[in-house]
Amino acid sequence: MTDVAAAVAERLGGRSVACAESCTAGRVSAAFAAVGGASDWLRGGVVAYQDQVKRQLLGVRASSVFTAEAAIEMARGVASLLGADVAIATTGVLGDQPHDGTPPGTVYIATLVDGSAEVTERHFDGDADEQCAGAVDAALCVLRARLEMTNRQDAARTTKSPSRSSTS
């Protein structure tokens, strides 16, 4: 897990990151904090386990906090709250009972990179602890892949830009 968190750090390219976590309860933030030099790029995290915290602190307006929409709102909210360029948010239902119509083991992972949000839905088996561990690993991998894609797109734009030269 620390290796993937370190890979995320390498791909930030000077950007800062913040975390909004519900079902992962701070474990994504903890993985980032374990990386050397994290104080240079990790703005912080919010563990928003209760609905009221998600709504009041992070500005979640979705009808259910166990949705893709809520995950995106959490990512936007924590980026704004902590002044981060990149954010990751996790919300979902762990354990063996559904909640608000969401099946157990369902996790939504939202990433926000340079103002653009995306969300991924994942499903995990096992008990709540195993599901949580899977969600943390998936969240780190999703953010790493998102940063890799964004960095490739930025590099492609840079190489396709016509060079300008001036002559006197």
C-alpha cells in the first residue's frame, strides 16, 4: 500500500492532495502520511463517517451519501476546504447489510484532479475489514492511474503545441 501511495506522490508534479473518507475511515490519508516527504504535498484529510459531517462540512447534497454523486461532492468539498489541487474521496457500505438501497461491499471512489472529477464504483467481498482494505488499495490505484492519464495528456498537449519563435 505504501508503494502505491509513494507512486501517487511521484505523479503529483507539485500538486497537493487532500482526502475525504467515509468507509475507509482515514486509512487512505494514513497511507499517504507514511510516505517520506508527505508534509510537502499532503494537505490533510477529513474522516466524514456520519451523514451530517458529509453534508455540513463537505457540502454533500446527494439524496444518499452512498452514491457516486456523494463521492464527487466529497472530493470537491475537501479540495475546497483544504485548498488542494487533487482530492480523493471514498464512500460506501461495508459489512454484510445493505444501507439506503446500496448493497454491502459497494464503494464509490471519486478523484478530483485540477478541477475535473471522476468516480469509480467497486465491489468487495469478505468481512468489513477485508472490504475496507480492498477499498483503500483500490482508491490508491485509481488515483495513481488518474494522475498517470492526466500527466500523459498534459505531456501530449505540450508536445503538440506549436513552438513560437520570433525573429528581429
